[in-house]
Amino acid sequence: MNKGIIQVIKYEGSGDDLVWKSPIEDFNIGSQLVVHQSQEAIFFKNGQALDLFGPGRHTLTTMNIPLIGRLVNLVAGGQSPFHCQVYFINKVEQMAVKWGTDSKVEYMEPAYKFPLKIGASGEMSVRVEDAKKLIVKIVGKEAAFNREALSAAFRAFLMAHVKPHLSKTMQEGGFGIFEADSRLGDLSAALREMLAPDFAGYGLALERFFVTAIAKPDGDAAYEKFKELHIRQYADVADAQIRQKVGIIDQETDAQKLIIESAALAQKRVQEGYTYHQERGFDVAEKAAQNEGSGNFSSAGIGLGMMSGIAGGMGGMVAGVAANAMAPLTQSMDSPPVNAAHSGDMAAFKQKVEKLKMMMDAGMLSAEEFANEKRSLLNNL
């Protein structure tokens, strides 16, 4: 190094470098040190870290570089007789650093109590927190230390720490293998808390740690057996719940249908001018008329007698006719039978009544018109 030369020492590494050593060494007092934002610079003398510089422009003097005295510089002709170096440290958080277990770890499934082997993989982000500790413990004499070197250096470290933490966390936290994917957030948070002190020992802050996949033992007989049982358990419960809901819906539908039909029938009765009880009386009379024995006046008397309490003024007339019709039947068994002409009149009467009933049901006659027509038929008997 030439006497009196003032040099500018600044960062010239790549964006992936966490640590970069300046090629300018053994510089003179008065040299300029430029540290960018989000960086730090460490001054080494004879392999020993002496001072830490933050962002800004710094002039290297005896005031900020300990143990280098003015007298020593004068004796050396203005040059430093010591071996001096500067390391730049990138303080930016390094995102999406991938990790993964190289082999599977033994794990006792907490829900079904069977052993199996699992692995895991994911991403993490780290930030240099203690530059001196990082350089002394990991970087050493390397000219640069980037993301790739970080992953390589921490691969064995992660295997030694992640695997036991993974098994312990899943067992103690009740992370069932069949629900593990839905609880990756909880698992990630627990592992980060466990691993953070280990990273801090190397001067790194573990800002984020994510488990993105659990490697399951697909094909293993025990695993496949319990997997099927687990699926069937929840599938059967879900099927029962669905059938229950469908049954309730069907019942509600039938009930609503019945309400609508009842309301429509009630409206029909109001429009046609008769009540429920009157409708039942008409039905009884119609069935009596359709009965094979309805040709006998006793059956007719029963049907018409029921109508007598329903059809208002027509009831008395019907009852009288029925009584007159039944009188001959109370005579002795030796009395002569009813003549054929009278039987023919009753058959015609029944047919006409049935037709009138059909016309009323079809809305062609009102209840009052039906009663009047029937009264007229009775008068003509």
C-alpha cells in the first residue's frame, strides 16, 4: 500500500450475500468507509473484530479504530503495520429460505395410538441480528456468505433440531396425522418458538418459520388401515346427519302441503255454501245410495235420516218419506213384497240424486240448488 493513499471502502457484493468481505485490506488511516442503509460493517485487525459501523460515511481514524496509534503509523511511514479487513453484513430479512428433513422421524399418532414415520418441509426467513457472532461462528475467512451457503450450512443444523422438535410438538400438541394439514399454522408457530434460540446462538433472528407439507407414510399397512377407519367414521356421521336433515325437510314439506290443501278445501266450502259437517253428511248419503242393499228402504232411511239433521228444511221431509217407506217393512213376513214399479221409481231417484251430487261437486249447482232439486224429486215419488 502506497504512502498517503486515501481509499474508499464500500460494498460491492451481490444482492444474495449476507456477508461480504472487501478486497481492500491494510488501508491507511484516513480512508473512507461507506456503509449503505440496511448494512453494517465490522473492522478486523489481525483477525480480531474491533469495531462496528452503521449506515453512513465514516473516516477511519485512530478515534474509531482502537489499538492503532498515531505513533505506530508515523514509525511505519504513514502505513498501518497491522493486517486490517472490513466485512459488510446485509441486515435485510432473507425470505423464502427452503428447508426439509432428509429422513423421516418416528412419531406416535396421538388419536389412534399407532407408530409411524413422517417427514416435513417448508420455508423460513432469517435476519442477521449479531453480525460479529455470525462471522466468527459460521463465515470465518470466507470472502462471501450468501443464501445458498446459508442453506448448506444450516441443513445439518435443521435436521438435528427440526426432527426431534417436530415429533415432540405433534405428540404433545395432539396433532393427529389425519388433521395435521389443517393445523400447519399451529405447528409452524410452535416449531419457530422452539428453534428461535438455536438460531440466535449463531447471530440470526428466525423471523418466520413455515411447515408447508407433512410427508405421510402412504402405502404403509398400519397407516392405510387407520386412514380408512378415520374416513369411514366421519363419512358415516356425515351421512346420518344428511339423512336426518332430509327427513326433517320432507316432514316440513308434507305438513306445509297439508296446510295448503286444507286451506284450499275450506275456501271451496265457503264459495259453495256448505260446512264440513254437511259435506260428511252428503258423503254418507251417497255411500248409502251406492250400497248394494240401498234398494231396501231401511238403508235409504239411514242415509236420508243422517241428512235430516244437516240439510235444514229438507230434513223433515226426507225423514217423513223414510218413515212412510219403512212402514210396510214393519208388517208381518207374510205381507206381499213391494211392487216392481215402486222399486223402479227408487232406482231412478237414486240415479238422479247421484247426478245432482256430481253437478254440485263440479260447481254446476250450489248446495241450496242441490237441496231444492232433491226435495222436488222426493215430492214426485
